[in-house]
Amino acid sequence: MDGLLSTLDLTDTGARTDEDIFTGPSQWMPRGRVFGGQVLAQSLVAAMHTVPDDRPVHSMHGYFLRPGDVNEHITFAVDRIHDGRSFSTRRTQAYQSSQPILSMIASFQHADEGVSHQLDMPADIPDPESLPTAADVLSGLDHEIARHWATERPFDMRHVPSPIYLSVEGPRVPHQAVWLRAIGTIGDDQKLHRAALAYVSDYSILEPVLRRHGVPWATPGLKVASLDHAMWWHRDVRVDDWLLYVQESPSSGGGRGLSIGRIFDRSGVLVASVAQEGMVRVPTSARD
């Protein structure tokens, strides 16, 4: 958890030209590439630093342009595109070695009143306490990725009906749910909770594509990478309480897969929605 919080603690360089410039570290990852959720959350935090506290983020759209290197810091350039009476818009470009690795635009809104409704949380989901942790599922595996998933992530993630790390059990369906919760407390800063939710939203969002075709993460030759990521925050959220991430994939083809997600708190309040398209290249021998 300390690693996540330090990653989101960006340094303000003090540079002020047409953009605000920040820098941040990269978390270690087994394959040497920056986790997409990390740079997404950092880009959001950079934008937040340029917006008044009374305008929380309500939407974000980002494109992953190049893989990042975990051995390098990341520079974030924020363009203050617009400040209106109720809304502010920011664009963040994330750079390594003078090359953009992510481009994101986000919108922030002053609190306002309006009509309110939401979809209901699924009623047939088992409680998180009844489900195995990643450490339970992957214990005993001597592999750096398995160790990372089991014990080094800042979130506890528990799958319904079961994880697809090593195998896909049950029907080949394009949907699943994941209970998630930060492994430590974060405090009361809503900006940090929203950024952390962006971080964790990238972990499992493409798994319904793999589940539909019976392809576990351990499949030799499997290549999966996020292409773009959109997110909408509907209400305040705490990531150090249990959240239910309901996911489904309406379509895949052409080496890409699309997934949609809805995130509920444990009481059934819909706090956020997510959409992502990713590159999904499954070896011919593993296709159903």
C-alpha cells in the first residue's frame, strides 16, 4: 500500500509555461513494463493538482500510446484546457524519454443537484469473505508473476465465480465479478480514493474476454494490452472498503476485445462505470 501511495505522490517541478509539469516514479512490475492503471492514476492526480478541491473528477478518457519502462520516472504535462462556471477540463500527457506513453483528458465538476437513479447491484453475488484470495489460489507457485499477483499488489481481489490465473473453470461466459479492497487504509481524501479506483480498475477489466474463450492468463503466447480506458465517477467512494466490480464483454474480434464494468460499494451504491478496449492476441492453439 505504501508503494501505491508514494507512486501517487507526484512532485510539482514548479515549471509553468503553457502546461503544469509534474514527475512521478514507476512501480516495479515483473515484466519491466509500467502497469497501465498506475500511469492512468498518476495522470489523473497531475490533473487534480490544477483544479480546485471543490471540483472532483467525474470522467476520464485515456489512450495508452507506448509501453512504459519501470526503470524510468514519468513526466506529466497538464494543459488547463477550460474552466467554466461548473466544469473544468484538463489534458494530461505522460512522457518517458521525451516520448508520450499515455494521453488523457478529464472533466471535473462543481457539486450540483439533479435527478438521480442507478442500476441495481446483482443480488446473487457471494460475500467476499467466502471467497479465496489470490494468495490462496497461487500459493506454492514459484514464479515472479504469480508471487506478484499473490502478495505484492496493493489490492485484495476475489473473483466470482473463480479467478482465471491458471485455468478457466465453469461455463465460457463473457462476464464475471470481482470483489476488491485496498490492503491498507487511505484516509479521507476523496481525490486519492478516486485516483486509486482508476488504478485498480485496469487490473481485471479485460478478463471477461479471456473467460468467454476459456483462455487463462497462464496461456503460453497470450498477449494482452490496454488500448484505451474510459471511466465515470458517479458518487464518492472508499477503496479501503469492499467494492464489487461487475464486468462484461459485449464483443471481441480483430485482435481486440471490449469490456464494460460497473463498480458498486457493499451497500449497493453504484460509484463508478468503466469501459476499456484492449489488444487480445490468443495463440491459434488456444482458441476455442
